[in-house]
Amino acid sequence: RVGKLWIGPPWEPVPQGVEAIVVDPGRAFGTGGHATTRLCLQLLDAVARGSLLDVGCGSGVLAIAGARLGFAPVLAVDHDPAALEATRRNAAANGVELDVREADALSEPLPAVDTAVANISAESVRLVLPRLDTGTVVASGYLERDVPAADGFRHERRVTEGGWAADLFRREE
């Protein structure tokens, strides 16, 4: 649970009085229960709304939650066809509209957006950050001891939970 949102798989009971996002990961990664997902959402909730890119969308958890938080348009990219299938299915089940595309974030062009979220490994964050055309990045998927490099970005905020970390970066002017 993050703010007004509750995120979980279809086999978990939905608590009363929350806005539920139910995510079936299928063969993709992510039911919304991991600390890095909550940390990303905590940081995203404090960011000005605008366009959003979810890099390495997995099951679509962060893209769907971003849409529910008021980000638009929301683009979700992944290189895994199973992830794209799960993201499309979960977006439809949760009544949100996403632009879901197959892309390798390490080698293919990425669209310009206001905010990008990347819940991937520290090494992948280090490689993807310089490729992003955005003013704000929320990054996670790594342990508290990991501090991803952020060339071209200044570190603004870090949140942690259970040994995991998420960081908010802003493009340097």
C-alpha cells in the first residue's frame, strides 16, 4: 500500500477503502509487493504530473499506478514479449490506457517524457540514465549499498526500506 493505492496479485484479498490495482504477473516480473515498487511509487507520488515512461515495465505495475496517479500519457517499454503481454492484460484489467512498446532501453531510442521510472538493476540504471530524454528519473531495483551513477543528473532524494533503495534524480541545467 502506498498512499491511496493498494497493489497486489489477484490471489490476495483487497483491503477496504483503497484504490486497488490488481496485477497478475503471468510470465513477467512483478506483482507489486516488492519494496522497490513501493519506494518508486512513494517518489513518483511527489513528482509533478506529466508524461511518464516506465523502462523495463515487467508486468506493468508502475505504469498502471502512474496512470492512476494522474500521469499522462504513460508509455511502458520492455524487451521481453511476455512482459509486454502481461502489461497490456493488466492495463486492460485495471481500466487504464497505456502505450506499450517493445524496446531495448540499452540500445534503441527512447521517447522524450517529463518523468521516467526504472525499477531495474543498479547496473542497468547506470547504463539507461544517460539515454533518457527527461527532466526527472525515479530509479530502483537495487540494494541500499548500491548508488547508481547519474551523469547529467543531480541526486535529489533517496528512500529506503528493508535494505532496498530508490532514488529521485533531476536533470542538471
